Amino acid sequence: MTMAGESAGVEAHRQRSHARELRRQAEDAEQRAARFEIAHRTESETARILAPLAGIGYHLLADRRWPGSHTAQVDMVVVGRAGVFIVDTKAWREVAVHGDRITRGQEDVTDDIARLADLAYSTEAALADTGLAPGEVHAVAALAGQKKMHARVASVDVIGAHDLVGHITKRGARLSASRVDEVLAAMLHHFPVIGDQATPPPQVVVPAPVLPREPDVLVPTIDTSDEELTDQLLDGVLEAPIEDWMAFLDPAQAKLVRRSFNGPARIRGAAGTGKTVVGLHRAAYLARATGGRVLFTTYISTLPKVLESLLERLAPDMVGRVDFMGVHAFATRLLKERGIAFRTPGREARLAFDDAWNAIRASSPLRSSRFSRSYWEDEISHVIKGRGLTRFDEYADLARVGRKHALPLETRQAVWDLYEAYARAARATCARLAGHRVARSRRGARGAARAVRRGHRRRGTGPFLRDGRAGAPTRG
């Protein structure tokens, strides 16, 4: 039996519950709308700041779909002579960086920055087929309304939005016009236009920004009274492009630079195939990706300064993070830092070469009057040892640029035989010296022990060492 009005009470309760749900949804919608309004204002401001770059040949791709996501979007992708810049605008206040973490107020927002770093990483992979070096892709978190702020978190540059133009143009001209077009075509495919169209509308590849059409974000004319902006734009125009290999590699090389190895790896190839180029790019990539320091060693003593100067142009932001050293200089420094005494056996090396040279027959091509003994010493020091050659076939195929005399295969075999004889004699000499040092050390240790025992007998007390163990005190 139901009471009068019970059904009406149930309906009233249901309607009130429905009203509360609608109010909650309305509040959520208001909050979302407020966030989108902030995003609209800040992203439009970023677009306005970046717009002058279009006048010097940069392409601005606004509101692009985040690869692999149906809802997330990328605020701006800038493609031009300085490389590729993925720009994400953040309306953050009270930003602070603590080591490898970043906060806004009390909230840790490092994961947001890490997602942007992951996007840059996947973009590097997408561009590897074009040959673009990974160091030419940059992730930037632009802090809306801020200036003179620059930090680096998880390989992402966190900067004030008003510093964006200078941040981009300071890299100078990295890519030629034709290379820019290649990269732009790949970026238009990697970052599709937001929308549900099965086939996105064609994009006109011209140096003009892709911007919303609201009047408040029309492309402004460059105010020549703004000297700072004018200087930044001139920096991006006047500098000639760097050497092509610094920004572009063969696709196989570009993939090798980013490859992960489970242990030590060796890259082999004939002279001129680009091993040093790959090594330079990989050193810069590892320094940037890990945030640590990278050691780059070479057997040629004059090469570290050359490589260091190349890195200054290849990856200026990584200068100081990659150490270039000759192998011998590194070994010397390491021993000195650890307080280990050593002596470079220069005299012994000369004696070892004397033995190897004197064993050569008079009929050997190395005894030809065209050559001197010092020529072959330099051949071994600078060509074979300097290039780190370990097999004759490597030496047989080597170009030997700058060595004045071409060498037929028979002569190269004779040089290699001389090198192996010299190496054997050097090893034997070092082993002999090591044996002498050990014998002297043992004699010295026995003499010291005898002196200690004599001293104890005279003093009548104290421990002594015997067979490596502490013995009982003796008395005279």
C-alpha cells in the first residue's frame, strides 16, 4: 500500500539529483571553457611573437595533431634554416626548476615536460629517413607572458615566450633552402592538420605562418624600432648555412646515431665513409639525451682540437659536455689523477724500431733510395698507429692522403711487416723492463725488511713483517 504523494516525492528527488548532475556538468564545462580560453590567448600570443619569422623564410605550422593521439594537439611547429622547433605554450606561473624536476607552485609538472621530450624523440625517428641529424630537432616549452627565463629539463628548453625568436635564430643557418623543403614535407605528414577529414586540405609550402584568422592574431609587420627583434631576425638571415654533413646524414647514419646498444659497439668502414661524422653526431646526441658528459678519444694527437671546433658549429649547446682527447693524453691524465707513477719508454721504443729496421734485407722496397728511414717511422706512427689500424687489409685499402708517395701493395706489405716486427720488439722490451722493475722492487723490499729487523734488534721492541704476516716482537 502506497502513501498519498509518494510517487511525486520520488520524482522530485530524481529531478533534484538530475539538477545537481547538470550543475556539476555545467561547472566542469565552465572550467574547461576557461582553460581553453587561456590556451587560446596564450597560444595566439605565441603565434603573434613567432610570426615575424615567416618574413625570413620560416614555416609556422599551428594547431597540429599530436602524433598517435586523437585529441592532443601541438601548439606550433617551426621549420626553417635553424632546424625544427616543437613549441608547446604553457600558462604557468611560479615556475621553479630543481635539478631535473620542474614545478609550478607546489605541483610537480616534470611529466608534462617529459611528454614533450618524448615527442621530440619520436620526431627525430620520423625524420631519420630524410637524413636530418637528431640534434636539429628541438622541444621548447614557452612560458606565456614571460621573458629572460631559460632552463633545460629532460632535454626540453623551458624559456619565456618573448624569448622565442632569439632562441630560434641564435642557432644561425643550419639547413639550406632545399633541405628545409624536404624537412617541411616530412613534418606536414608527421603532424597532420587537426580535423576529421579523411584527406586534409593541401598545404601551400611557402614561408608564411599557418595561423587562425581572428583579427587579434593577424601577422604583424616588423617594427624596425624594435632593435632587439630586428637583430635577432638578421642573425637568422645573414649567416651562411653550415656544412651539409653537420645537419644532414645518410639515413642509415642518422639511424645509427640514435641507436641503442646492449654493450660496446664497433663501427667499421673504409676511409671517407663517415665514421668520424657519425661519431661526432653520436657524441652530441648522447650528451644531450643523457645530460651527462661524453669522452671522445682518438689516436691522432692533433685531431681533438679540430673535433672540438667542429662541435662548436655542429652542436654549440653541447660545447663543454663532450671531452675530446688523444688516447695517450687521456691515459696520462688518468694515471696522474690517481697518483700512479709511470714513465714513457721513448728510448726503448727507438731501440725496438732499430732492431726491426736493422732486420730488413737490402732487397726490401723500404731500402729504396727514394725513401728515408724517418719516412717509414712517420708512416707507422701517423698512418698505421695514428689511424688505429689493426689488420693489413685496412692498411692496404687506405687512401693515405698527404703522404706524398703512392705505395703499391708489395711495399705496403713490407711496411706492415716492419710495423709488426717493431711491435713485437717493443712488447719484448717492455716485458724485459717490467721484469727488471719487479726484480728491483723485490730486492728493495728484502733490503727494507732486513733494515727493519736490524732496527728492531737495536731498539729491542716492535713488530716486523714476515711472509706478509705480523710477527711477534723480538729483543736483542
